[in-house]
Amino acid sequence: MSRPFKIEIAESEEELKKRLQTANLGSQKEKLQMLWWIKSEQVKEQQEIGERLARDTSTVTRWLL
């Protein structure tokens, strides 16, 4: 099990949701989805994000850096 992470996201949930709806690229959508989940407190750990997106946790870690 991975450790909970702490990240500060400047954009509001609404802004992230709007950007997610208008995103064209798949990788961009995945990253915005991840940020929205974090901001809306739907996920607490990188492992959970990886499972939801079918990505390795190392990929999630890279995206969050």
C-alpha cells in the first residue's frame, strides 16, 4: 500500500472539471482526471489513482512531480 500524498492544487474543482470536459488528448485527460479526483478528495493514495487509470504508480508519481 502506498503512502497518502499531499499536493496543493491551485485550480478549483469546477475549473478542473471544465478543462477535463474540453481536453482533446488522452494523456491530458488522464492527468486532469487525476487532479480532479485529488481536489475533490475522491482518492487518497497514488496506488488508487494508478488502479483507476490502469497506470503504474511510478507513472502517477512522475505526473505529480
